Amino acid sequence: MGGYNKKLGTHKGKSGTVRDIHTSKTGHVTVTVEQENGVRFKTLGKNVVVTG
């Protein structure tokens, strides 16, 4: 996945590199983001804004 930086609206002030993108059975897209400090978190794809 790597390389794409994302800035997140719901997770205010958080950004990082996408490590995983998954679509659920119901059609919702989830994204796993790894911050520079190594902490990972998940968010819905609709909350992700591409910045670079």
C-alpha cells in the first residue's frame, strides 16, 4: 500500500501513511493509517482526505 499520505477529518490533527484498505460486506471502506510515531488507527474511507 504505502506511500500515500492522508489527512483525516474525524481524527483531527492525525495524518500518516495508509497501510491497509478494506471494503466490508456492506460496502463501507475502512482504512488503516500508520502515523510517523508508529501508532496505527482505523477510520472510515469517507473521513480520509488525500494530501499528497
